[in-house]
Amino acid sequence: MEPYVQTETYDLENGGSLVFERDLYLVSERLERPPPKFHGVRIHDTPTGEQQWMITADLKGRGTCSGVRTALAGSRFAYFARHDTMGEPMAPSSHPVLMIHVQHLDLMLHETRKELELTRVHNHRAQMTLAHHAEAIRMLAKDRKSLRLQRAKKDATIRRLREKIRTLEVTVRTQQDQIQEMEDEGDDIQGGDDFLSDDNDFEDDEFTDEEDYAFLESEEDGIIPIDVDENEE
């Protein structure tokens, strides 16, 4: 969305019912200038999100301050408060009844406007700071949620591993009890030394009869005779 959209135009020449409009139109006539035209631009992207308008005025014609004073002399507009191009109050003509009271009111109004502008600037900075803090809080809340999820997953993994360890410990104890019961009944489950070999297993048997190996000796012609039963066909 564009920051400045929906431009509105208001032409004072069309006439209006407000006191400010009628007086401004009469001043334009007295100065022999065309009525001013106002342009309004709606601002959407304000820090507070509130709708605001930026107003500009299109003033046509030329003239000097002295010429304006001369043209307004003798009318009620000559006693109106005036400001220079920098927005500073200018000394108005002394009113025959109110004297300098009009000037004092204008000075007070000018100071009030300055304070209001400073307040707006301070409010704008405060809103920007608040928005920054809100974004920081949102990011911290998001990180906190992510860390809590990670912690929950780790806690679940730890609980699962502890349960698995407990199950394995129960299995080991059960198997140990079964082995012990079987050994108590006379079964040598662990085997002892029965399955271990020693050097005696490789010594020659002194009681071995040489006739037991006679069948491995060949005849002179190198043919080993084979006994065949004549009754077998």
C-alpha cells in the first residue's frame, strides 16, 4: 500500500457554510485574488496506525505584506493575527476595543502549537520505541516457545531411554536368576574348565596300538588292498 493515497481537493470557490470559509472567501475578494484551493492526502502508514491527513493550500496571485495591509486597512480583517513565512507571529494592528489582547492570544496560541508539535514528535518517538519493543517481545516469545518445544522433546527422549535402561536391567537380572537356578540344579551353564584345552591334549598317546594304523601302510606295489565281500553282488 502506498503511504500517500486518495487525494482529495476542496475548492473554496464552490462556497461553504463555515465561518472560516466565508471569511477566507471575503479576504480573497478584498485582495482581488482567486479563492484558494485545498488538497488533502490521506496518510495510512503512521506509527500509531491512526488515519491522518496532510493538507496543502494553493494560493494564486502575487502581493507583498505591505500591499496586503493596505488592502485590508479599514476592515475587520486588519486586526486578525498574522504570521510570517516562518510561522512566527507578527504584530497586528491595535484593536480599538481589545487593544493588544488579540496579540497576546495569538502568542499564547503559537506557544501552544509549538508544544503540541513537540508532543507529537515525542509521541511519534515513543510509538516507534514501543513498536520496536513489541517486535522484540514477539521474537523473544517465539524463541521461548521454540526452546520449550526442544526441551520437551529432549525430556521425552530422556524418559524413553531411562525406561529402556530399566527394562534392560530387569531382563539382565531375570537371566542371571535363571542361570543361577539352573546351576543350582546341577547344570553347568557357564562350563567351568571343561571346554578349555591344555598341553596334554597334544601329547602322543602312549597306549596307542601300532596295529591301529596298519591299514594305512601300502604294499610294495603301492596299491592298498580293499577287502570285498564275495557274497555282495
